[in-house]
Amino acid sequence: MTTIRKTMVTALTALALTGLGAGVAAAAQVGDGIPDITFFNASPYTMDVTGVDQPIMPANIIAEIAPGQSVTVPGYTLQARAGTGINVSEGDRQTHVTDISAIQITGYQPGVATGCTPFRGRTNAKEMGCMVQTPNVIAGESGPMQISIWTANPKRNGAATDLDATAAGSDPAAMGNFLSGLATINPSSVSFDTNVDSVGWGTGKQMMAGAPVWNCGSEDANEQIGGGATHEESTSVTGTLTLTQGIKLFDTVDTDISVSISAGHTWTSSTTDTYTVGENIAPHNVGWLGSIPSTETVTGAVTATPAGADPVVISHISFTEPGQSQPGKPAYQYVTHTRAMTQDEISTYCTPSAVAGSTRHLDTVTGGTVGDVSGGTATSIN
């Protein structure tokens, strides 16, 4: 048996991304239109959103956001209340923190932008970090644009901002976007704490190993079945059952991240294993081999260190890797399957001109597809 480990980046579907923030459908993402925006607070201070030059007072506040939380504001609300620019502030009366940045909220191209373009004639506070993530519709992303704010205030004296993905009101989807955006800019700025909280073991989804073999003859055929199977595990930030947006951290963030990641992506870890076995396949039956990976799920904390700022530590994040060996158990289990072909399958595969992508050898045909790869009679192989 051979095992190959690789990493890949996978875009979430539009359906999955509707769970991001408040799940508001995206408005215009580029140009002069005001998009729907998810404001995420990665700062330890309260975050307020108002129109440019509007005092921070209750009547003017469009959104007030606690640390680790987010608010999604529809584009039409921003247009009516703020025009094309907003004030984003972080504040705390006890420590006398009153930092304000004036941010332009239109004209961003798809992808990740740090520094956030200042509103015309204004500057952004050096005590605040800002990142804009704009979905790339062409790449299949959808959902609100996300603006994330973190603190660079020297009053922190190096102290980390501690956030909890499972805390009441926390937005794991926005946390996932925030971390993946920072990792896009600098993969080494995001790391998983090796002092994990817990490790759990399980099994992944059964996948077909190699191609199915179709016995079109009138006698049993003893054939080698199996081959390569690729298993993937996408990982969500824990703390919710309804959100599928997440981050993917494998090992200690062995990242292979596309520069196109913005909002609406997840990191996916995959392994490819190869195994073959001899199997008797009855006449007009199809046989194939299933591969089931062992999975290891690790829960702990992720530390993000934005440039020029103190760390942001998000606890209770879990990630899952397939093809991991639990002590005393194999990394992969293999299951043989055989079942009778349907009449349509007999017509498709048992003709001289079998379907493209298949190989004929005497009375057997290798290739094609099987609808339910986990169905049929199963025999475990240790």
C-alpha cells in the first residue's frame, strides 16, 4: 500500500456561504455599488460602525460589535446611513482607547486587501489593523464582503487578544474568513498550538479505490480490483451546527494557499492511498474496492499574528485529517463489493463498443462508474 499526502484549496459553494454572518445575499461586489458587508471584530475592544464624520453616539451607530462577533449590514443600509465611507472605531473607556479609521467601502477588487483604503481626505488610525475580503464571483464565491478589524494599540503591551469560537455570539464563519485572509497574505502568520485540548478518532467517507470491474462473461472471473483513492476532509471552526464555513489547518499549518482566497474559502486536507486485492466476480456482476480512512480530529487554539500587531488567539478550533493511524488500528480499511449489474449497465458495458474510459480484457471491462460505491456485499480486509 502506498500513501500520498497533499494539500489543496477548495471553494465553498454558494449554499454553504449563505451561513456566513447573518447570511445576507451579496449585493454588487465591485465598482461603485455598496455591497453587503460583514464587519468582524478581532479587537479586544468594542467596535462601532458609523458614517464618516458622524459622532460615536447611539443615534449614529450602524453596528456595535463585541470582540469575536460580527454584524452583516445590507448595502442599502450603508448607502442610506454612510454613503461610500464609514468610520470604524475601537473603544474602551476604562483604558481610554478611542481609535477611529475612516474607510472607503467601494471599489475593492475580489481578493484580500490589507490596510483598507482610507476615505477621501482621511487617514486610518495606526492603532488599528484592517482587512477587506471581497468574494470572487467568477471563482464561485458569494456572500457579503468582510471587513475585519484588529488592534495594534501599544497599550496592549504585547498582550494577545483572546477570542473563543464557542462563546455566545461568536461568529465562527467570520473567524474562518479572518484567519484564511491573513494566511493568504502571510501563511506563517497563522499557526496551530500544538498543546491541543483534545484528540478524537473516527472514520471518513468511503471512497472507491481504483475503477470497478464488470464481468460480462458466463463464468466467475477472478480479478484484481482496487487502486488509488483520494480522501478529503474540510474542517469547520467549532461552535455551531449551522455554519459550514471554516478554516483548514493541517499538522502545524502546512499551508499551500492560493493567493485568490478571500471570503468564502476553506482549506482542505487530502490523502491518496493505493491498494489492490483479488476478488471473484460472478457473471454479469460488478466488483469494486472501497477505501475508508481513519480520521484524527484535533481541537485547540489558533494564533494569528497580523503584521505590526499583537497576536489574536482563537480557541476551540478543530481540524480533521484523513489517513491517520490510531494506535493499534490501520490508517485505512478496505471493503470489497460485488453486486448484480442492472440491465442498463449490461447494455452499457457488455457490448463490443463499451463506454469511453474503460478497458476490455476478454469478458471483463474495467472503468466506468458505480452509483453507490458503499452499497453491495461487503467484506472487511485487515
